Amino acid sequence: MGAFELIEGRKFQEFCDLYEACAHLRTQNPDYSDLMPGNYITALLGAKNYCRLVEFCSEQISKNANRKNGPDRSSAKNYIACSIGLMELQQCDEAIAHITAGSSSKYQDLARTQVPSIMYVNGR
């Protein structure tokens, strides 16, 4: 059984626990190949662990921003997930700032960035 099956089975906290314990083994053990940051973000969302979600996404955003002489690996997923967590934590102005910043990340689907922004603004 792959770790992603935990997410498919809505066992979000179990995936989070496994990620936190074994993600460092992902490249060495095929049983842990699903323990990728993006899947962890999905599990954190499913577990409604918004504080950890914001913390983790902020770490990912910061790691990319502080890369020296490396390729730009910024991903809209980190910004979008962070903004969802911030919205859930009632920090809506920060959420909008993250969505806006995510719109200029290298790896993105513009619709995924723009739609949450529009939904938020219309609901405000």
C-alpha cells in the first residue's frame, strides 16, 4: 500500500504522522515515495490542521525565496494552501497577500490562483 492511499482513504492525520516521521526516507525507500511536500499539504488541509499548514507552506515559500544560484521552484500550491489556512484562521488580509504573491510564482495554474481570489473578494 502506498502512502497516498491514506489520503485517498481520508486518513489525513495518519498520512501527516507518517510524513513527519519518514519523509526523509522518500528517495531511499520506494514505500515512502508518496511522502512529498504537496501530498503533505493535501493531508494537512484534509486534517484541518491550519496552523501547521500555514507554518509548513511558509517554510516552503521561504526556502525557495532564499535559494542562492538555484532554479526558481516557487509553486502556487504553497501560496494557495497557505492562503486557505490563513482564511480559516481569520487572517484574511494575509491570505490575500499570499494569493497575490502566488500569482507570480513560476509553477502555477493561473486559474487555481485567480479563482480563490475571486471567490474571497466576492464573499467579502
